[in-house]
Amino acid sequence: MVLRPISAWQQLERRATIQSNLASQRMEGLEPDAEVLQDCEKWVRGEASIDDIVEIYKARLRASGAMSHVSKPLK
């Protein structure tokens, strides 16, 4: 997927979205690991789409055996 550069304003909006979502998770007692936070930053900077980030996360879980019940994406 080819991504278009995003503006500084879009990056600020994305960072606010991430911070809000992380705060919600933390209120539930969940803390994302460093890899998830790095992936979020890739989205904030426009280096990856949300779809990319979700697939990266699923692949990481599959590799760990945590999601052996989830099918691999069709290509």
C-alpha cells in the first residue's frame, strides 16, 4: 500500500486519538507493550495504515501462538 504524506495537523489529531485510546485501555487495567506503541507511532507519522498495523499485530500474535485460531489473511 502506498501512503500519502500527512500534515503536521493530521499527526496531532492522530496522536490525540492514540492518547485517548491508550487512556481508555489503561482505565481498564491494560497496558500495551512497546511494540504496540511503536506501531501506533508509525500510524501517527503516516508510515503505516490502520489496516497495516492490525495485520502486523495479528501476525505477531500468530507467531507467539496466542491466536492460532485466527486465519491468515487472504492475498
